[in-house]
Amino acid sequence: MTYDNLLIERDGAVAVITVNRPKLLNALDSQTIDELRRAVLDLKADEAVRVVILTGSGDKAFVAGADINELAVQRPTSGKEHALGGQHVLDLIENMGKPVIAAINGYALGGGCELAMACTLRMAADSAKLGQPEIKLGIMPGYAGTQRLSRLVGKTKAMELILRGHHISAQEAYEIGLVNRVVPAAALMDEARTLAAELAGHAPIAMRYIIEAINKGLEMPFAEAAIFEATLFGLLASTEDMREGTQAFLDKRKAEFRGK
Ligand code: CO8
């Protein structure tokens, strides 16, 4: 599959998607959103890929938002279609069934912050800046940022970040629970690859069900979510990986998970 605005690299069980429009700080135009959709579906279907890293090209930006050149000429109907199209792609990322690590190497603003929030885990360079500055353009988040940000950091912080539209540092993002970890900028990709390698050694079906239990379960009443969890737990008992994992512990050896 070929892409104009993405770079895809495969290294064993880990794939790296790089949004590659550095002159526009990796802003997401419709074509890039569609390329992301195709890349995510391709990597989801590829059983050899167990973990994905998502990052931006260059050292200045992860993604500086939706492409404002397109936003400037949108009409009500096309605006809604753009927002729904982007939401669909972010849903695909969130529910890909494999951990997706956002390696936030610079500005993650607007649609860029929304993209990072759809990822399973977020690691930020200490130089990164995050925010939802849409209000300054007379608009609001459209890739479900009002919802994901409130769920990740709580209503109080989300209201302030989205209404003020200011940028926050990676350290502040860590303190409010928006990112999992802050690392020196020069070490970001090495750290992301180390985490990806760790996760790639885990049982893929168990990881898929954990992501599903947390994502879907958070939208359910607690008691139903707990039953959903128990059902997925039960399903794991049918996997070779469960037998391998438990037997390896008893044999005092390292488990080799095959995703079966
Ligand atoms: N879209 C288009 N072009 C952009 C964008 C963007 N989001 N961000 C930066 N660029 C361009 C600049 O215009 C500039 O282009 P040129 O060199 O041709 O003048 C180039 O990238 C470099 O940017 P700057 O010169 O501005 O670099 P600075 O270091 O001075 O500033 C900033 C960096 C602070 C990141 C600044 O570029 C900025 O504020 N960018 C805009 C950030 C923003 O507002 N993002 C939110 C956009 S709205 C959004 O994401 C909504 C999502 C939901 C949409 C749903 C429907 C589609």
C-alpha cells in the first residue's frame, strides 16, 4: 500500500506510522485522514503486527491539528462530514485491538491532541506542547475531543483546556493524566520502541480483550461492565496462549505467546 502523507515502517512485531507533512507541522487534511484509515485497517489485519507506534515527522510537531486551509473553506454539511470521517478513523485507532503508542514528539494541538487521545498509551517528549486551541479559530474540537479529554482528565480540566485554548507542557499533561510518561526528546523513539517491544511479548488476544474491556466497559454501567469483563476472561480460557502462559509459569520458563 502506498501513501503520500504517511511513512510506514515494520520492525518485527512493531509497526511505526509517521504522519509526514512536516512543512505544515503534520496537519491532518482529508487525504491524510483517509490514508490513516487505510493504514490502520491494514495493520489491524496483519497478524504479524502486535503493537503500533504513531508519531509525527520532524522534531517540531506530532500533529498541529486539522489542516486549517481546509477548515477555512468548509460549509456546514462538509464540516459535519469531515468531523464524522475523522471521528471514524480515531475510533478505528482506539479499538484497533492492538496497543497503539502515541510518541508525541512536539505540538499535539486540536485534531493532533485528539489523535493522541485515541491512542492506547501516550508518551511525550519533554519539549512537546499539547492543547485544544480550536476556540481561537472560532470553532470547537470535532474529532470527539470534548468527550475523550473529559474522560481522560475529568470535566474540570477539560472545560478549562477547551474554553481557554491554551497550550500546556508535556509535564503538565503528565500531571493531569493526559499522557502516561514524559521522556527527554532525544530518547522518545527509543523509549517508545522499548515499551512497544515489551508489549509485543504479551499475549495478543489478552491485550485485545483488555483494551476492549476498558474502552467498552467505561461506557457501560459498572455491573454490566464487570459481566462483560468476566465473559472476555472466560473466552481467554479457550486460548493456547492461556495454557502457554500458565504452564510456562509452572515450568519456571519464559512464555512464548503465539496469538492463538
Ligand atoms: N493547519 C494548516 N497549516 C498549519 C497548521 C494547521 N493546523 N499548523 C501549522 N501550519 C503551518 C503554518 O501555517 C506554517 O505554514 P507556512 O510555513 O506556509 O506559513 C507552517 O505550518 C509552520 O507553522 P508556523 O510558522 O505557525 O510555526 P510556529 O512555530 O510559529 O507556530 C504553532 C507553531 C504554534 C503550532 C502554530 O503553527 C499554530 O498555532 N498552528 C495551528 C494550531 C491549531 O490551531 N490547531 C488546531 C486546528 S483546528 C482542529 O484541529 C480541529 C480538529 C477537528 C476538526 C474536525 C473537522 C475537520
